Amino acid sequence: MAKEEQKIVDTKDIIGPAFHKVHVGVKRNYYDEVWLKGGRGSLKTSTTAIEIVYGIIRDPEANALVLRKVGDTLRGSVNQSLLWAINKLGWDSYFDSTTSPAEITYKLTGQKIIMKGADKPEKLKGLNLAKGYFKYVWYEEVSEFASMAEIRSINQTVLRGGSSRYGFIRSTRLQMSIIG
């Protein structure tokens, strides 16, 4: 199936109403950083997964890094959310998924969604991409991270290169701010 034949899905059908304006802002590159707030069942994780998959499709140089403080939690959380988003969008045939290393590849371009644990942030220093740059960094359950200094350090390590604005997407139950 060629890229032009991709299934068209109305995002209003799969993104919670509380996040519709955020979706439009992310799509139009209005924000450098997005913090999603909500408790269990708020749809912040599924919304974030959809935004990243859409972002990969829209920008042929974009890649994503998805972080949890503890790497052992990736498979049952963010990986499943990303696979759910790909399925909901009807794009299963366009993506390959592996568990070791934990990543999802957009088959048409080779772009990656890489999932890592940040329990030892220094291990991220050697992270390289064959194509493009990390446009998206998703900190799932940001409250698990020690401090904003730790997050800034990770960002300095992985966010280099690229011609578009970076998209930081942080899922949290603690606070929300949209900086643009």
C-alpha cells in the first residue's frame, strides 16, 4: 500500500476532547514543549502516542525517543500505547516493531521511535540515528524522574540537529504548561 492510500482517520474520533486544541497546536508546530495533565484514564498517554505516530508520518526527518525512568516498564506501557495508536490510525502495515531493541520503525523511510529506560541517563550519550533527528522526546510519567535538571541533561544529549522545532511531550499527573 502506497503512502497516498493510507487510511484517513478523524482525530476527533481517537483523541479525547480535552486534547483537541493540543493536537492542532502540535500539528501546526505552535509549541516547543507540551505537558499533558490528567489522571488515570485521561487519555494523555494515548494522545501522546497518536501525536508521535502522526509526527513521524508528517515529517520524513523526524524520529522519536520515548523514555520511562525504569526501562523494564516500557513493554507494557509506552510500547503498547504506540502500537495501539498505529492500529487505530490503520497504519499497521507501515510499521515494524521489535522488543530488543525496543523500537518501532516506519518502513517507508526508516524513521524510528526508540524506547529507552533513563535509569542511567549517561547510556543515552551514544544514541545515534541513521536518518534524521529526534524531533520528539516523550517523558512518560515524568514524575518518576528526579528533577528538571535530569530532564534538561537528557535533552542536551539527544536533541541535536534538525531543521524543525523540537516537540517535548511529557505525560504527567502533576502539572501542565504549554510553552510556545
